[in-house]
Amino acid sequence: MPEFTLLNAAITTCIAAGVMTVGFAARETRWGTPLMMFGIVGLLAIIGYGIVDLVSF
């Protein structure tokens, strides 16, 4: 399992936040809401993975 470093977390956070921002900008189209949801789920997944990585032995 690859190591969860601060650089990995920062890169994936920027990608998820970028997707969420694009979704918010395109909220009037049919792709806006799914992109925002994907960005939110991506950010929550990063937080969850960080917690699981800290707790696991």
C-alpha cells in the first residue's frame, strides 16, 4: 500500500477542489451537480483515507 504523504494529499485535494469548482461554475448544466458531488466525495475520501491510515496498525 503506498504511503499517504502530505504531497499526495495536497495534490489530490487540489484536483478534487478543482473538479468541485468547475462543477459549481457549470451548475446550470446537467454536468454541474454531479461534478460538485464528485468533488465533495473526493475531499471526504481524502479525509477518510487519512484517518484510516493513522488509525491502522
